[in-house]
Amino acid sequence: MLTESEYKKNLELYLKAHLFCCRNDIRVSSECVAYGSSLVRIVVQYAGKIIYSSRTYTQQKDIYSTGEDTLKRYEVCMYFYKFLSNSQNNN
């Protein structure tokens, strides 16, 4: 999984990947697993499909840290950015 230090070091690239997903109608979000719980699962909406992560992640605890869910969402965005931008460039 993506580490907070790697995320912060490459923040501009991860934001570019997030923007790519937004522009290509790829939605990556967090969804609480239970009311009042700090555990969430990642939800990806793409090409008419909704995919839920089988693993749960913790949310950000304070404004000074990055939660596991945020890191995982950016990791998923980066996957789509690399995979789809490469396939678009090859066409």
C-alpha cells in the first residue's frame, strides 16, 4: 500500500491522477461500513460498474495526518491513470 511519505513526496503526480479520474468519469470514494465507525471501504464506480473493496481502511484521525483510506483512494486513481493513459496513448 502507498505510504504517507511517498504520497507527500509525489503529491503533484497523485493529484494529476485524481484529476484524470474525475475527467474520465471514474469515481473513487470511501464509504463507512457502519454508523459511527472509523472503518471505511473503498468504492470505485467505472464503466457502469460499482466495485467495493473487500478490505476496510481507517479514516483520517486529524487534520495533520493522511488516513489509510485517502492513501488507498490515491493508489487506485494512480492505477487507472497509468493503465488508461497508456492505453489511450497506444490507440
